[in-house]
Amino acid sequence: MITSKIENLVRYYRRTKQPKAADSLVKISNDEFSFLKHQSFGKSVVNCNETEYLDISELVHRIDETVGFKVETEKVPEYLRKEIVTAILNSPMTSPFMHKLAKAANPI
């Protein structure tokens, strides 16, 4: 999940006694991805603590057809892929299954 509510997440993880989870927030610049340019303050994070596996049918099921959506494809820079995989593997909140998927998708 990508969010610009960075401080809220850090406070939440401290409050829930999961301060190590804050280390699994990978900072990205909104200038790196065109679909993030509308976000305020120019900063977002990939929250690597909230990972889940969705197949295409599950993803389609979650889309609200009344709102619509636009598919944005962007190439994720290699350095960022590695940071995300490392954050998933180091997260105290991700499942062993997600660790296995992260390693398979991008061995570090």
C-alpha cells in the first residue's frame, strides 16, 4: 500500500508497541511515479507491513465499478524493488507466506 500519511503510521506503530514496523515504511518521492504527483507534500511511503496476495479475480472484485479506475503502469527502479523486498522481509507484521513471495519475486 502506498500512502502519504507517514506520521500517522509512525504514531500508530509506536502506540501499538510495534516500533520496528516503522522501519518497513519505504520512502518514495512523488516525482518518481506519475500517479503520485497529485499527493500533497511530495512524499509517500510504501507500507511493507500491509502486504497481501491478490489474484486477478480478487482484485477485480474489490474495484468499485461506480467510481472507476485507471490502470497506471510504471517501471519500479531496481533500487526501490530491493528496498521494498528487504522491508517486507524485515517487517514484524508480514506473514512467512509473504516473505516467501517477496524472495521469489526479487531475490536479494
